[in-house]
Amino acid sequence: MLRAVDRTTDTLALTGLASMVVVVSWQVFGRYVLSASPAWAPETALVLLAWLGLLGVAIGVREHAHIGVTFVADRLPRRVRAVVLRLTPVLFLVFGVYLVVQGWDFTQMTMNSTMPATGLPTAVQYAAMPVTGVLVCVYSALQMLNVETSRGALATPEADEEKAEDRDDR
């Protein structure tokens, strides 16, 4: 199930990135070539940016890519460093719960308003907060249980077989 969540998160992030490139490119093309920039493009790009940024937070927690924590922890004595590294997932869990609670409230609060250019509910943009919060909570809880969450640790049996076949081919 975690593999499916990981694949979905990665797919959403990559699709969002590709979509953002297309939207911004279309906006630039429309503005400079057609002299008519589509009104929906900047708003759509902002929604995609919000989702990309927040999904990136969840992926960063999953992949242990929080450089600020290691920057501080690397300079501490060994015993203190061990405590800090054990507390890191706990702090991320607290942050994830905060995102879920506040993000859900904010999403609900903006459900009845619409974005002017696209007509989408404003909540579409802010729904990224509770979704990211849930992902951060899941990854943090697993890390607290000493389950490795990085992408390579969750390889599927099929992927393991493909890697073995690749090695045999060499």
C-alpha cells in the first residue's frame, strides 16, 4: 500500500511539474506570439506551484532530504546528535498534524469561494496542505518505527528482479 502511495505522490508531482511547464509555456507563447495571454494560465500555475511545493515537502520527508536538520545535527556531540536524530521524525509528525488540522480548516473555509479566472473552488489550491500533512504523518510515523521510507527501500519485487536481470546482462 505504501508503494502505491509513493507512486501516486511521485506521479502527481511529476505530472504537476510537466503541467506547469506546459501552462507557463502557453502563457508566454500567448503573450509574446499571439499578443493574447490566457487569463487562466497564471492562476493555474499558482495552483500547480502550491501543490508541487507541498508535495515536495512530503517527498523530502520520505527521502530524508531535510538538510537543515543534518546541518545542525552534524555539529553536535555524538550522544546529543543521536537524540536529535531520534526526535526529527517526531517533530515532522507534529508538523504533519499541524498541516492536516490547519490545512483542513483552511480548505473548508475556502470551499465556497471561487478563483476568478478558472472558476475552480479556492479550496483546490489549499487542499494540498492536508494531503501533504497526511503524507508527512505517515512517513514520520514509519521512520519513528525504524522503517526506511526512501524510494530505494520500498522497491517492488518486480523492480528487484529487473535489477538482478540487468546485472546478469552485464
